[in-house]
Amino acid sequence: MKIAALGLALAPAIAFAADPGVPSSNNSVALAPVVVTATRTDVPEADTLAPTIVIDRAQIERAQATDVAQILQQYAGLDVARSGGPGQPASLFIRGGNSNYTLVLIDGVRVNNDSDGAAALANISPEMIERIEVLEGPRSTLYGTDAIGGVVNIITRGPGPAQLDLSSTGGSFDTVQGGAALRDAGKVDGHAWGVAFGAQQQYVGGFPTYAGAGDDGNFRNRTLNGKASIQLGGIRLEARAWDAEGYSKYVNANFDPNTFAFLNTYSPADERFNDRILALQASTHLCDNWASDLTLSRGGDNLHQGQAADFVRTIRPEADWHNVLTLGDYNRLSFGALASRERVDALSFGTAIDTTKDNDYAYLQDELNVQRNHAVLAVSYLHDGGFGERFNWSAEYGFDLTATTKLIASAGSAFHAPTANDRFGFGGNPALQPEKAMDYELGLKQRLLAHQDAELRLFRTDVRDLILGVPTAIPPNFFTLINARDSRTTGAQADWSYVDERWTARVDGVVQNPRTLDNDSVLLRRSRLSADALIQRHLGRYDVGAHFYAAGRRQDIGAIDGLPTTDGGYGLLDLNAGVRLTRELRFDLRGANVLNHHYQTAAGYNQPGSAVYASLRYSLPL
């Protein structure tokens, strides 16, 4: 640890001794980011009306994270609550919404399951990812149920010029991970083709799950990812596969079977998981201005407990037809339909679940850009197999006040159906009704000089028939789900960024007030205040940086006693440095939580103290 700290301390001096003859590996100004998640069409990030975060490959590599949740929790407004260490459940709260209000996609394919409505963020390896797009705010018109809080679209690495990539990382908590990726592209008899394959193996020794429990919870994850495409005449065919398999170990608290009193002992436990997506996509132009693609996919999640008969199996076949029709220079129309079937087969705390539900929806979106006026209007029809029909809509308007100033106003509705666990699982309630949301937003996007951008957003989200757990008379952690009356989250978000050839900097802050309206109680595990600041220096073959994240106090319930409590606010400082040793070989060093701040994101569960990680990456053009 002392050696690592010394290396981080010397990193600034090393950076300013850089050799300008070798290009930086983190050139952040090479290309303007393009976002596809906000409208399901290609839009330059600077022109999007919706609040969007784009996390590129360079940022992912610098994070040296074990899973995607560790990357997301570095951004203000993205509250991540983890029940223990690596491999343990990680919940993401965006704009005060519940964790199952965030829709997670991998290459556009849904990975949320209908068991608990969440995505297994702890099982998604960052080494497979090219970039992450986070869309804040409701998007049910384009993506159906679950997209009340926002959408996280994880785009995996794809074909390109022939290259072999090798990576290896080691560090604190006995972390060891390594992987390989191969990509290529070309033409055969005039037919363009491309392939990309990746494999990653991770092991983390971990740390005790509960505060006061002595056994480390270790985690292993093997991930495979592949893409292959070919152009046949006017049709492009692509096959994609993603598969994550492994286990996590932890401990369970022991309670007296009669009095339910905590016995001050813990029992070892483990679970095995397998998450998988297979997809086939055909894309073509039906005419010069009409692009159409059809995606057939099958997702599945399997989770088995080692010390009990409990398990969860979900299967999600899906067909997604998407069309983009360009109507002149100022108008672009998108329309399509999606049909899916979700099967849940589970056993949890002695409660069996076996249910199947069909969901279908169709949508229509119009993007208008006329002189200084910009609008995105969308409407959708959803048929939920358990809860009937629902119409959703959204309207966004942007006005170019000047060449560098854009005013934005938007509103829209969203929908979230109770999950299988909500209705039939432990503490479930078959009489639950869907949650309905309305969102309102005002925004200002400002270009400051040549390299600076600032953005201000004011937002309000109202949810009717909010699903909440109400404690029962029998402790601990016994509850029943009900539809509360309403909730409301009001907030403000401010972002500033600076990017040039040598410097990257950003400061983000979110103030929000997520509360129920019937009894004015604060929603659990959501910070009222969060902020982050990043500064990165690029110079030749070297770069060095620092990142600070702070979160305010959050209301919670204890992991052991189930009683109301408060998670304290905290601040985390990370330092990183990197050097390109040769054109093919790069070394990165990162110190996480270097001030060794003790904190919890879920009451009663441990989080890591100070840690250090080192990575070697080798990229060989073929």
C-alpha cells in the first residue's frame, strides 16, 4: 500500500516530464460523442434535448472497476446501494425513483427480469463494454415498462480493424482479473463483414458482507461476449451473444425461529448465477429514406442458492421491429413495435412462483428541427399481459436562444407494472396495481467559450400508486407491499465540463427531494444531495487524474433489525495515473478511497476501504 501511494504521489511529476512525441491514449477530443439511447436514432450529444451521460472506453479503463455498478456510482444523481461487496446485489436509483425504475439494456436488449424488475449490474464486466449511455428521466414511450427513472444502455465492444487486446488487473481484496479480445473487419467478394470476441475472468477475495461479520465474501465471474456481422446485398445481418457465469459468497444473519431475535451469529452462504443474451438482427433500407431493422433476442437469468432450495429462473424471448423514416432536411420519423414473453420460475423463502406474461407495445416518434426550433414528440400503446392497456406520451422542445444557448422544456408519462416478486413472492400482494408517473422538466444548455459546456435542469416526477413495503408486526424484515398514494421527487441538476487536448474536467451536482405525499416520508436509500468532480491531465504518453464523489445522508432500514435508520453522508477520493510504455503496452495505477473513508450505501452492509489496483493492457494491430 505504501508503494502504491508513493506511485500515485509521484504521478503528477511524471506527467509533466512526458514525451510529446508519443500520442496520449486518452484523447478525449478526437470525435464528438453520438448518443443513440435518447431517441433510438443517432444524435450528437451536444444536440440532445434529454439529460444524458456518456461514459467512453477511456473512462471505463481508468475506472479499473470489477462491475458496471462501480462505474455508475461515480456520477452525481446515480445512487448505487450495494448489499455487501463484489458480486452482491447493486441497486441503481435515478432521480429519486425506485431501483426497478431503471431500464438496463445491453446493445439495446433488455436485461431487467420480471422476477424483481432489476438488472444484475454486479455481474456485468466492464471489460466487455465500449461505452455506456445513461438517459435520465422517463422513457416509457420508446422502451415500455420500467423506464420511469431512466435508461442505461451498455454498448459492448464491436468489430473494427484487426486487433488483439490483452488485459490483466490485480489489486486489493485479492482482486485478480484478466481477459482477451479479438476483432477484425473486411470484405469478401464485395460483402462487408466484421467479428469481435471477448473473454474475461475475474476473482475478488472480497471482505465481510455485514458490519461485524468476519468471513470475506468472494466473487468469481467468467464473461464471454461476441458479435459477428455480414452485409449481403442490401441487408446487414448481425449475431450477438453475451454470457456471464460465476458465484458469490457471503454470510446470512441467524435468527431465533420462535422469537425472531438476532442470535449474533452468521452462517456461510453462496449463490451461482448465469446471465445470457442471444440476439439476431437484420437491417436494411426499404427505400432511400427508410431504414428498418428487426431484432430477435432471447435473454435468460439463472440464480441458485447453495445452502437452500431457493432459485430464480427467467426467460425473455423478444421481437423488436424499429424503423427510421427521414422526411426532408428537418423531419425524422421513428416507429416500431416490440413483443415479448417473460417466464418466471422461482422458489424464495418457501414461496413458489411460476408465471408467464406477454407484453406488447408500439410507438411513434417525430424529431423536428426547423431553424432555431427543435422538438421530439412521441406516443406509445402498451398492452401488459397482467394489467391491460396503457398509453404513454412525451414531448420535448428546445429553442436556440443564441448560437451557444439552448432552452429546453419537456413533459411525459411513464408506467411500471408490479413484478412477479411484488405480486407472488415473499411479502407480495396479488392485488397490487401498476405505478403511473408524470415528469416535467426545464433545462438550459450553454456553450462557454471553445471547450466548456454547462447545463442546468429543474425536474419533477410524480408517481401514482407507488409500491412500498410496509413493516408487519413480526420482526425482523417482515413486510407487505402496498400501493401508497403518491410520491413526488423535485430536484435540480447542474453540470459543467471542460475538454481540450490536454485537460478533461467536470463538476456535477444534484439536489433532490424524493418523498411520499400521503405521510411526507423520505424514500429510502436516495441521497438528497450528491456531487462529483473530475480532473484529468493528458500529456504525451502520460496522464494523471483525480475524482471526488460526495453523497448526503439517506434514510434506510437496518439490515439486521429492520428498524428505521440513517446512512451517513460520505466523500470518496480516487487518484489515477497511466503511462503508455510502448505503442502497444499501457500501464495504469488507481487508488480508490485513498482517504480510507468508512461508509455504507445500504445500512448494515460493508463497503471497501482504501484500495489500490494496477493494470497492464496490450493492444496489437494485426
